[in-house]
Amino acid sequence: MAGEQPAEGNRVSTVLGRKLGGELLMLRTAAGLTQGQAAKAITASTGKVAKMESGWVPMRDPDIRALCTLYGANDPATVGGLLELARIDRERRKAKGWWNDVALSSAMRQYAPLESVATEIKAWQVSFVPGLLQTAGYVRAMRRSWLPDESPEDAGKFVASRMARQRRLSGESPLSLRVVIPEAALRIPAVHAEMLREQLASLLDWGERPNITVQVLPFSTGFVPGLTGSFNVLSFGEPGAMDVVYVESSHTHVWVEGGDGAAEHVRIFEKTAQRALSEADTRAFIEALIKEL
């Protein structure tokens, strides 16, 4: 399932909600039943069933059990997996964090809670240092370039939100992060040398942490599969969880939720990482770049 998923009032079509709804939709279709018949089984409207199957609303355990019975899905493992998905989805919808106090796009309002509970992220960014490893100065420079008329207050809030994301890289259960950065993203002649020097030094510091792997893809590598576009692959440790891919460009974003699509992005990342410099060579490469500034 892919594509931009909008918000509707206070309701949001969440990643896990769509996964759960899609599973129930397949069971209903296989049973040859209509949304109207499903609605009668849970004493609800057809419209509510449609919203459930599209991930717009959280699902109650009794409704899931009733629908599974109606669809003839009596395997305990199947029912248990759906109930676990519903539980995790409900918890994430209620989750509170820094993202509740910042003006974010609908896409980032979905992405931030997922990033906060992910166990591993594979980040490939064609043009920039990946967001989780950006310094405050780097973020400010980008904002000034993209939004020259933005007020200092709004710019400051955005920088603070970007720094808040980095909390997941520390603590008792830190996020495992693997990033591959093309050489072009580390050579930005239009920015202040001191800002770039600070960003490069920060990458060296992050790379020393056991939960963070930083690799550089040098110009000499040539064409690699990842050059088609930037993306992040988020992985989770919970039962029933799936890899979720967030693909972002300057004008749009796409969610790729599990299945062959997510697997293909993982394959592209791994092939790109195989062509990139090792961690040790990456460190030497970045140190040489710093000396050039």
C-alpha cells in the first residue's frame, strides 16, 4: 500500500491502521461478504466499516473478533496477530511527544511517532545529510535557503523539532541507525565553511556510537540503485510489525507499507551500502574533507 495518506479532522489514516484494515478487507473479500454485512455483525454503519478498512479509525477488540468470526477466520494466530496490530495502533494514536507541540506537515505528523518507536532505521538521502544527524547550524542554513522570509521564531521551532528527534539516538534503548551519504551531500560550496566543518565533525562523533553506522558513497563509485531517490526504511520489533518506507521529495511523499515494495527498498539500500566506503574509510574520508575547508 503506497501513497500520501491525508488527515481528516482529528482522524488520521495511520500506517498500522491501514495494515490492519487491509488484512480485514482481504478476509471479507475472501469470504464473499459486503461492508453492509460486516456492519451488521458489529452493529455499526457501513461508513464505519469503510473507515476501518482504510485505517481511519482505531479498532476495538470485540469488533475484530466479531468480524473474524463472520469471515470464518478462526485461526488463533490470525486473530491474535490482528488484535496485536490493533493494540499497537491504538497506543500510537494516543502517543504524546514533542511532535504534539510543533506545526508539522501531515506526513511528518505520522512519521515522527513511528520514528520514536522504531528499532532500526536505514536512511539514504541523495542530496543532504540525513535529518537525524543534522546539526542545528546545518538545519538553519537549509531553512534560510528554502524559506528566506520565514520568521526567526518559526525557524527556531523547526530547528528545535529537528534536534528533538535526535533523542532517539541515546538512552537505554537507542535507535539503531544506518546511513549512507553520497559525497555530493558533503560538498556544499554555497554554505559557510565553519557550518559545514561543524556538520562533518558531528558525523564523526555520531559514527563512534555503537548504534550508529555512517558510510559515505564517493563519486568514484559511479551509478548505484539508490540514486533514484531518497528514502528511510523504518523497522519495528513488535509482533506483526512490518518495515515501513518513507519516500520524500520536494513536492510529495509516499508511504510504502510492507510487502514487496518495502523489501525492494531494503534491497536498494543494502546494495548501495555495499558499494559505499567502510566505516573506517568513511572516517578517513570525512577527516580529509574537514582539512580541505
